[in-house]
Amino acid sequence: MSRDTDADWARIAETEPYFGVLANAEYLSDNLDAEAEERFFVSGQGDITHVVNTIRGHLAPDFAPELAVDFGCGVGRLTFAMAGVSERVVGVDVAPAMREIAARKAESFGIANVSFSEAIPSEGVDWVNSLIVVQHIPPERGYGLLAALLGSIRPGGVFSVQLTTHRDARHMFELLRDVELARYDGADMQVYSTVPSTGPGQMSMYDYDLGRVFAMLVMHGFQQMWIEHTDHAGVHGAWIFARRAGV
């Protein structure tokens, strides 16, 4: 049985919303000051500049989306940067406290072309973006969310989403955190039961089958693709850039 990651993120949003987005000690609530907060949001500008340059360089030279979705928007780190590229951005996040902070920050920054929701728009999206988010969602649920995101993108639209695929020895410790009983035969481990060894508020990392994700992309009409490797403290993944075929 997988962890209740929605409960985890609700707790993180209430206690450490900035650190929950970027796990750096300067973003812990006790350390966060105006300068650290400015660095936090500036980092989002850097990430989105890279994303847009990659899209324009490899997929769509004239990339200028009307409606964009920031999936797992948190407090708006990427949402606000995306607002400078898109006519309108919807930040989607499961945690109400994250969405509330993001809405307040948008008002304080004077950014009027963003809104925040728990629901993924069903259609008409030109750009879906997500970074360091999908990796925290159990794949049994995450594949369905990815399908919904892909299905929301109109012909000619772009998908720029990072997810994780495997890990090395630096990040094996988390695998046993919630295991109560398991069988190991030297090659594979089968978990028989889990235990809530930690309460809500923990960050979990999950590995996705990249072949399955590529199959989903093809099934939804994404023919142009570009991929980059990511490594977050021993958790490796793929930053996928893909464009849906036009009409």
C-alpha cells in the first residue's frame, strides 16, 4: 500500500511550503528571509528560461502559448516565470495551502494572468510544464495524471515534464522507510506489507517506467521529442520535452 502522498503534501504545505518545493536549508521557515525568498523565485526564472530555450531550439521555434499549466505549482516558483511567456497560466496543486500562498504572491507581484486550481484543465492547453513534482507521486496514480495532462494538450502543444526512473546507492535509504515485511531473492524485492513508520509530512521519491511513458506520448500523438538526464542526489530521471502533432 502506497503512502498517502496527498496528506504528506498537505502537511508540508502548512509547515515548510518553500522547502517542500526546493529542499535547500535556506528555504526552511526558520531561515527564510526576503533575500532567500527572492532567490527562490529567481531560480524559477532560470528554470523556465532553460525550458523555453529548449522548446524553441528543438521543437517549436515560434513557441508562444496562450494557455499553460504548471502541474504541481507549489507556491508559484515556476508559474510566475511561465506567466512571462504565456497569455494565461493555471497553477495546479493538490495542497490548498500551497495554492493560497501562490495566489497571495501573485497579487503582491502584480501578476494578473495566473490562477490556481486543484483540477487539471480538460482541454485546450498549449503547454504543460512540471519539474520535480511527478517524482513525488506513486506511479499507480501518476500514470493516470500524466494521461490526463497529455490529453489536455491541443494539437501543436508542448509537454515539458521531468520524472524519475531509477536511483543509485546515494538514495537507497528511503526504500525501506515504510516496509514492514518483504521477500528478497537476490535480484528482486517484493513488499508484503507496509507500516506507517513516519507520520504525514515526509517526501517520497518514486521511479517511473520510461518506456511506458514514451508509449503514452506516442499514443497521444506526440511525435517530436527531446530528452535530458536529471540527477537529484542519486535519483536519476528524464526531463522530457515533446510536441503534439498538429492538425
